[in-house]
Amino acid sequence: MTNLLILGGTTEANALAKTLAERGIPATYSYAGRVDNPRPQPLPVRVGGFGGVEGLASYLRDHTITHVVDATHPFAAQMSTNAVAACREAEVPLAALTRPAWREQDGDRWQHVADIDAAVAALDGPKRRVFLAVGRLHLEDFAVQPQHHYLLRLVDEPDALPLPNCDVIVSRGPFTEAGDRALMENHGIELVVSKNSGGSGARAKLDAARALGVPVLMIDRPSLPQRTELSNVAQVLDWLAHSGVNLGV
Ligand SMILES: NC(=O)c1ccc[n+]([C@@H]2O[C@H](COP(=O)([O-])OP(=O)(O)OC[C@H]3O[C@@H](n4cnc5c(N)ncnc54)[C@H](OP(=O)(O)O)[C@@H]3O)[C@@H](O)[C@H]2O)c1
């Protein structure tokens, strides 16, 4: 009997959950538990880490999971690496549902950096007004560059912030170019720091930066172990059908 596990927390995972629920394909949606009120899903939801590779492998066996779709964010490298190892150990087929990285276009002023540490190092220098669009988890890393004025956009109201000069906007998105252009103009933004997340929901800030001629410090994606990569829900359904899953109507 088919029993999927979706590693979620992304727009792509939500789209897959909707399709699987509509087709009556049994599946569970897994959240890490990073945000206060995760979006409701039309499937059973579990929340929290599995306990590393061993924990996930045990979960797969204990819940007789037949397929895993890793639809986590491209920067969720630990989870994706664990998924490859655990699925190998538990002999469960794994596919990743990924989104293409953003590519530089005419008019963009991107400086590529390899990771968060390199982004922090690149911020060395005089005070600037920086739109730091990297999420909540890595804000502490930027505390060693306290001279800047930071604009943060976060999913939840933060408890305490490690940055002395900052404005916080609480919003989940998706965002629009016009909205982000107005935001950046109102805050006098001189630099955007962004992960190369890909997808449509968060790219408005890059379009706005291009329109305003604002430079972007672009954090490139982490490298991940080799796995089957699919880029949309239809491809996931094909992958399931090829492994004998009845896709219903
Ligand atoms: N990183 C980003 O920029 C970003 C942006 C948007 C959304 N997200 C979402 O936020 C979640 C956490 O991202 P992250 O970058 O913190 O991940 P990460 O660093 O790769 O994962 C750290 C640990 O969190 C747990 N975890 C991560 N994703 C999980 C999931 N979907 N279900 C259950 N446990 C999960 C795992 O704990 P155990 O080892 O205990 O199993 C994992 O080892 C992911 O679901 C991701 O899709 C991340």
C-alpha cells in the first residue's frame, strides 16, 4: 500500500500536498517546526525533526513509508543530505522536488558569495542600509557587522534580535515587484542580501533591486548529494506512476 512522506515547508511541497490529497494518494506532510503557525495542509501533518539519519530511517520503517519526496527549501541542506542517507538505509525510493536557481539578467548587479559566512565577510566596510532577506535562522551570523542598518522581513514576530540597528517587517509573502520597490525606496536600501532560493514568491526583491539599480549580494546554493531531481508536481506523479503507484482519477 502506498504511503508517501513529503518533507515540506515550501510552496512546492504545498502544491504537491494539494494534488495528492485531491487524488486520494495516502501521504504525510512533515514540517521542521520553525514557524509559529505553519500553513494547514489537506494531508496528515507531523512536526519536528526526526533525529538525524537514524531517526528518519526508523520513522520510514515504523510508518511503512513507501516513497519520500524531499520538497524542502534548496538551503535546507542538512535535511536533504539526511534524506538521501536514510532512504538508502531503509531502501525507500526518494525524489527531490526542486526549483531552478535564479539567473542573473541584464541590469542585475549581483555579487556571488558561496555561503552565509562569505556574505557576512563581504559586508565588512562602512555603514550601509541593507535589506537582509535571509530568514531568521542566520541573523546571529550578521551580528559581527553591526555597523549597518538592516531591514529584516520575517515570517514571525521575533523575540529578540542580535542586530542593534534594524527595522522588522513581519510578512509571509508572496511579494510583488512594485511592493518591494516601494519598500526599498522607503527604507533607502543600498544593498540586498539574498539566498539563491529560486521560485516566484521571493524573487520580487531581485526585480525591484534591478529596477532601482541596487546591488545584490547573492548567496549561492549549498551542494547536495546526487538524487533524482524533479521540477514540478506532474513529474512527481510520473515518478510515482512508474514505480507502480495507483494515481486515482
Ligand atoms: N533554509 C531556508 O532558507 C528555508 C527557507 C524556507 C523554508 N525552509 C523550510 O524550513 C525547514 C527547515 O529548514 P532548515 O534550513 O532549517 O533545514 P536544515 O538545516 O536542512 O535542517 C536541520 C534539521 O531540521 C529538521 N528538519 C528540516 N526540515 C524538516 C522537515 N521538513 N521535516 C522534519 N524535520 C525537518 C531535521 O532535523 P533532524 O535531523 O532531527 O531530522 C534537520 O536535520 C525546512 O522544512 C525547509 O523546507 C527553509
